Amino acid sequence: MKKLIYLSVLLSFLSCNDFCDGSSKDLSILRAYDIEYLLPLESIKGSKYALFNNAIGDEIKFELDTDKVIKERIIKGKVYEAEEYEINYKNPDDLSYTLNVIGSGNYSDLETSNLYVSCILTQFVTGYTPLISIDEDGSPILAVFDNQLTLNGRKFTNVYSNMPIDEYDRFGRIYYTPEFGVVGFVDGEGSLYSLKEFQN
């Protein structure tokens, strides 16, 4: 079965209620090493902050929190553990939303699959779930892919973005590259912010 990698923007996605179970393990543990190339691990290595700004120079400085954990999940009554990378961008001046990147190995129909997620977790409801789906080769299945895209005057390559119902909807757009992670998003006021730099 062809592996799938998913990139999504959503209000809430992975939760213990969806995947967790207290019973014994039925399936083998899955490692996330085979999707590392789609994660910005080298770019953020040693960095504590990611600085974004919009077209008029307003800045948002996100604190970066990275972790690799084991999550217990269940599919069709069978329980397994999956290794998961988590990269969280937290704005200490506005805790109403965070940017999140999640990469993990998962089972799909009891065959190995990969899940790759980038999301905006927010207390606001936009009315739909923006989703980007990418296969294991990096080809978009349900996504907008640009070899090169300019965001606020900055050029990024290999950019994936969601296909929105309304691109002006608050928190309705997110832009991602495997090299740098989240490189742009539309905030609650409809303003586009793009990645300026990582800071120690």
C-alpha cells in the first residue's frame, strides 16, 4: 500500500480520544525516521525562536519547542505505539493560537502509513478544516504546490499550502516547506506573516 503523508491546517486534529487505548499492544511500534526528510530538523537545530513579520513590518516572535515522543494509538481494535516528532511555535504575547508541526508513523488499514501534519491550533472556529495531503515522495495529493513562492517579498522553494474555501478567512492559510517548516500563515486579522529568521 502506498504510504501517505498528510499536511493539514486544522483547529484540532490529533487527540488522545481519537487514538488512545489502555489495552495491551497488538501491533509493532512505528518509527518516524523515514519522514525526517520532510521535517525542518536541521534548520531549527539550536534555535529557540522563529521570527515572522507581515508586509508593514509587524513582528511575531514564536518560542520553538521540539520533542520526540511515543504515542499510543488504536486502529480497528488493535493498539500500537508510534514515534512522533513535535515542533510547536508558541507566541507568548497571544496564547489564543499556536503553530504546530507533527510527523509520525501510523498504521492505515493495518498496513504501515506515514502521517505528516502542520496545523494551527486555535480557540477560534473558522467553519472548515483546511487540509494538505502529500505522498511519501513529496508529491501533493490534496494540496497547492509551488516550486517557488514569494511571501512578503521573500522567496521560498518547494512550498506546500492548503486549498482554502476563503483565503481571507482568519487562520485560513498556512505555508510549509520541508526545509524551514512553517514559512507563512494568515493570522486572525487576515494579515499574512512570513518567516524572517530563526534566532538562538
